[in-house]
Amino acid sequence: MSDCSTYYLTTPIYYVNDVPHIGHAYTTIIADSIARYARLKGIDTFFLTGTDEHGQKIEEAARKRGKSPKEYADEISAKFKKLWDEFEISYDKFIRTTDPGHIKGVQKAFLTMYENGDIYKDYYEGHYCVGCESFVAPSQLVNDELCPDCGRPTRIIKEESYFFRLSKYQDKILNWLKTKKPILPEAKANEIIRFVEDGLKDLSITRTSFEWGIKLPKEINDPKHVVYVWLDALFNYLTALGYGSGDESLMKKYWPAKLHIVGKDILKFHAVYWPAFLMSIGYSLPKVIAAHGWWTRDGEKMSKSKGNVINPKEVADAYGIENFRYFMLREVPFGADGDFSEKALIDRINNDLGNDLGNLLNRIIGMAYKYFDGKITSQNVEKYFSGELNEARNILKDLEKTYLWKMQIHKFLEELWKVLSIGNKAIDTYKPWDLMKTGENEKAGALLGLIANLLALVAVNLHAFMPKTTQKIASTLGFEINEKSFKEIMDGKLIGDFIIEKIPPLFPKIEKPLMKKSEIKQKPQNLVTIDEFFKTELRIGKVVQAEEVKKSKKLLRLEVDLGEGKPRQIIAGIKEYYTPEELIDTYVCVVSNLKPVKLMGMISEGMLLGAKDENGFSLIRPEKPKKVGTQIK
């Protein structure tokens, strides 16, 4: 990818249901680093990010806060943009799906697919996850009800819908996945291939159950429908370049995208739905879709209830944005899940940045002023230290091709650090203080010149990841990092003679954690008052009828007598642990004032109490038979 003349890369557009967290920062920092490296190589680069603002989840979130959906979206989108600006993210465009140009482009795409015969109207009934804004096939449900991605209960929705003929493109998508191999890392590609091989069903792409979305094109004349949020969102990658605007000069210049960076949870949408949409409107497919993992904190999944969600701004304020950038990129192999801990962050800063990089610069500053009045020359470096110099150049020779463009950024940085090891080893091996004592001043000066050039090689390659820090290093070494100096240094040119600048240590040692402890809630969670507890009605019931639910591996249909004259129907996920015969005429504890829900098309009017551990599941029962309907206190 390093030989291309243009480079278009994107982050996903972030959903405005909540404020930015560490996962958003990770994706954006990766994209920013790739964009900066491409520009440093002289590649005409366009970097896109933004926010996704339509859908039922946003409509409901806004209503809870007493705002209109647009007011709520404006507020959260502004927080994303503000954070990226504070982090000096070098995006070329920040797109919002509420932008008029985007809306116009989505309507154009919808109409094009409709006119091409890829969209038709029908009815849809199925499980819908509001949190993920997607339908879930019955075979993918957890406990016949829960979304497999977020774990939330799904809703049974039946509504008129327009469908996209996704099944029509199954073979083409499969061929693209197998021949072009666009997905990184490879393990994720295999998952997507298996998903497509299992068979693609046509995709519901409109909604009538809410209004906060893009209306269908006026030519279709069906105003009650809005466009499915994922179809809406994915087309931002085209509308950002002017698709649908009448001016597609940027489209011609930058499309197809060289790189879409996404989280692993939305890979399916980008690697299956998106290429099908593009095929339908006749556009080329993206070159690479790279899916990264999730972040935990100190080994635990982050959640608001635990109080352990990481605010990236707080980390950057405490440790510096560039130290934070380095840690995020170096700590975790791309595609794997990562764990954030302050200890690990501090170790990276003190060891990698402080001991290896910062200390090497400090060593030559000290020796340059002790022995040569601060003057450093490259004049005799090749004469005395060609072996070390060539070793470093060989490490860097194919570094970007082997690792960077393949999204193995942690390996890129790991290999780059070997150049610093050459420098530190050279000082310890040749001992410039001994060279000065024995009158080998020329060789001692050449050794400092070697170290300066090794640091220059590291600085230009590290610049995309730590731009301000490396510019300080370059300034100390008498040059500025830009496209010209990058090419010259990578082509083997040594830096000119200069007087090294005395600067404070770049990475002062961190002795203790710097983030505020109040960030993590110390008090016990989920405490309720006695009044809140008694809002839940627990009653004794007797199972009078039980049978298996057809086509379900986990559900039983029970009729439970609670002394109300008519038994209640309760759908319980206990088929793995009890047979219907075992339950009939037994007593159970029932949550009796739950709002009825529909499971597998049947109404469930309560929930049984039970407990599950490593030894299995057991229903909680009264020690002795009690009158049905007796309240549990």
C-alpha cells in the first residue's frame, strides 16, 4: 500500500448514544497514526471520522433527557469533535449523518438500488435489538431472547419494511472475501467467510416504528418509512467525498477506500452489508477492512455500574496524550482484546520511552558537552560504525511494508525499538569515556554521531505516532521532520553537523499513579432501599402444567397457579435442567408483577427464581408446601 498515490482511510462514525470512551480513542489514534505516516511519505491522504446520529436508540435517549433527537445528537457529536481536536487528530473531514449532503446521498443510493431491482417491499417479523440497531436471527439468540452481541433482551417487531436483496450478492461477496482477502486480521476474515457460507437472507432496510431517520426518496412516495440506520451510516464513506452532491471530484480522486478501521463488533456490517450495497450501486469495494479488539480495565469488562469506564481525556491529562498514544498502539496486537492498567501504562513510559529512548538522547547530550562543547558530526560514522548503521537500516528497510500497512503496529514499534538497542549497546561496548582517555577522540566523536543518526532514524519513523515528541528530538538533533527529511534519512543520508540542544528529560520517571482515584467508585453497587425492594412481588406458585417449547433448546412452557383463579403462563429457560414431568405439581417462587413479555411468540407472565453455579442450576422452592399465592417476605 505504500506505493499508492492517494490514500483514503476512515474510522467508523461513532454512535452518539454516549460520550467518547477509550475504545473510540483507540480506533481514532490508530487511524490518525496511519494517516500521518502516509502523509510523511508524500501520499495524498484523506482521513475521515465523524458521528452516526439516527435510529431508535437515539430517539429514546433524547426523549429520556427531555430533548429533541437533533438537540441530543448535536450535544454528543460536539463532544466527539472537541475531544479529537484536543487530541490534535489530523482528520480531513468530520461527517455527521444529520448533514444535509449525507441525507441527500443516502436517498440517492436508496433510489439507485430500488431502480436496480435490489429493493422490494414486504413485512418483517423478528427479534430486534434496539441497542445494536439490528435484527437477530432466532438461531443466534441467547436463551431464545437475548442479543448475542450486547446481551440485552430483544423485541419482537412486526412491521412493513423494504428489503435489500442481500442473498443475491452472497456468491460475489464470498468470492471477494476469498480472492481479495480484504479483512485483517486473518482470523476475523475466517469468521466472516463462515457467516456468509451459512447463507445470507435479504435485509430489512427501513423502519416505520420510529421517525428519527432519513426519509425515503420522494420518488418512492412512502413517507412513513425511514432508512435503516446501518444503511444510512455506511454510506457516510461515500457522501463524505461528495456522493450525491453533483460534485464527485473527490470520489474520483480517493475512492475506493484503502482502509476502513472498525471494532470487531461491527465487522459484519462492513464486510458483508457494505460490499453488497456498493455492488448494487456499481462502485468499487474497499481494499482493506481492519477490525480491532475491545479494551478491558484491570482484567474486567468496563461498565458504568462498576464505575471503571476509562475517560481518554483523563488519561491524556494525567500522562500526556503522546505517551497515551504510544501505550495504546504498542501494548496490544491489532485484533486482540487489550487490558488497560495504570501500572502497564507507567511501565511503558518509564521503560520504553524513558529508559530506552529518552535516556539515549540524554546520554549523548551529556557526552557531547563534556567532550566536544556540544558539537556532533556525522563525518566519521561510516568509517568506524558502518556495521551498526547498516544493522539499523536493515531493520527499517521493509518495516512499513511488513508491519505498518498490515496493521501490525505493535510489531512495527517493537522492531523500531531494536534501533535504540543498537545505540545503547554501542555506548556500553565502545565506552566513549575510555576512547577519550586513550586519545581516540575521532572515534568517540563518530560514536556520538552514530547515536544521533540512530535517533534520527527512530524519530522520523516514530513521528506518526508521537508527532510532538519526535519533533522535539529532531530539533535537538538539528533538523525538522517533514516529507523531505523523512525521505532523505530513510534513503541513507546522514544528518548534518550541529550543536546539540540541551533539553530537560523528555520522559521524567513516574513514581506513582497519576489518575484521580475518585474515578473508580468505591462504594458497593446496586444498593436498593427497602421500599424499592418491596416493589417486587414474590409469590408461591404451583406448576399445574408443563411442556417443551417446540424449536427451542432451552424453553419450557409452564402453567403456574398463583391463586388467581386462572393459572399464569410462564416461559422459562430451564429445559436443560428439568423435564416437564419433574415440574408438574411442584411449588416454585415466582416474580409475579413483571411486565409480560413475548418469547418465541408466546406471552410470559412472570419469572421463576433460581440459582446457578459451577454445579448447575436449581429452582428456589419453599421448604414446605405453602398456599398458592402466598407472598414471600
